Amino acid sequence: MYLREIHAEKHIPTLYQFIRENPLGLLITALDSKTFQFLQSSHIPWVLDTSDDENETKLGTLRGHIARANPQAKAFVEIAKAASEGEINSDGSFSLTRDVLVTFNGPAHHYVTPKFYTETKPATGKVVPTWNYSAVQVYGHATIFHDPKIESTHTFLDKQIRDLTNHNEAATTGDTEKPWVVDDAPEPYIKILKSAILGIRIEISDIGGKWKMSQEMPVGDQEGVANGFADLNTELGMEMAKTVRLRCKKQEAETS
């Protein structure tokens, strides 16, 4: 992802918060499989673990799971089964040699018409359309919990599905008194479903964010973009207007 300095977000707690609020990430891998495509991607909801959100040296960990029927998962298993005994971790999991990439997108993004540029368009006409959006990318080292017969896979998946459910139940329903929990479903049913997935843990090695919200434009155009979005009279338009104003104000404060 092109992280132009004026759009880049480097504050680790802000990036972590973005992931927690937008946990559906696109897992992208390059896998040396004899059967499946070299490049694979899957949308996966993630759990972010951090010991200290302010620590910029020791980054966090992503945990997710993927259906075994997914070609990406099948490639994971194929590579793990072909590995030598010395390449398998002591707990039976398998670590990929290549880094993986996970991208997270913000829910508010929109086309920007040149008509919004109320300063530059009347003055020079030198404006073109663009797209405003926000995103975070994560690089890391992936470990696959693929063998359903070993304890580490069971332990990982059991914690993963419970933590993922608890986080999103609270965020979705706001019910802190009696949210839906995994144990509400029959244990044999959960056991069958767990056998159909495998776990993924990613140790984050690099993280970066991008809020492209017209910060590169003159102040008059920034206000024109914010007003233009607000005048759409839609929920998305109002969210875009709010975000443009916040990010442009942040940029102004950092450069003044």
C-alpha cells in the first residue's frame, strides 16, 4: 500500500483501534503449492492480542480461523504435510517461511467529484476525481494450527472462536448482561464445526495505516469536500464529512 506521508498514520494505538473496529481483514499469501494458486486471499475476522498498545517495538498478534474447504487452507495443509519433521513446531503447528499480508478497510469510503473542490476548480480547473478511504495493512509471520488430532489445534481454536464471539457480540448487540456465547450451542455441534476449520496466528512484524481524506488539498478544497459529502444527506456522506474534517484538522495541527 502506498503510504504517502500526508496520508500515513503511524500511531500504533490508533492502528490497533482501527483493526478492533474493523476486524474483517483480507489475508493474502504467496504459497509454493503444487496444486493450488501461488497467490491466495480470504476474508477472515481477526482477534488482535496486544500486551501493551503503546509499545511500538513489540507489536501484537492476530488470531483467526479459516474453513478447511477453502483452497488457501488446503494449500496450508499441503505444505505442512510435505514439511520435514524438523520444520514442524514442537506443539505440532507449522510456521510459513514467507511473510503474509492482512489488509483492513474502513467502512466509510467514497468517490470525490472535482465539483467538491471549491477553491482550485474555479481558480485553475486543474482538478480530477479521486477516492477517499481508510485502510490498515499488517505484515507478519504466520503459524498454522492444521492438525485436528493434536491438542494445540484444539486449544487454539477453542480460545479463538470464544474470544472472537465475545468481542463481536459486545460490539454488535451491546448486550453485556447476556450476550450469545459459544456454550449456548450444543457441544457436539461445536466440535463438528471446529473440525471443519484450522487456526492461524500471525506475529505482526510491521503495521501501517492510511487515511486518504483530502489532506493534500488546499484548505478551501478540504472544506468543499467536507461540505460536499455532508450535502449528500446520507449516513455515509455525513461520516465522510466528519472524517475529512477530523483528519485535515489533525494534519494541520501536526504541521503547524
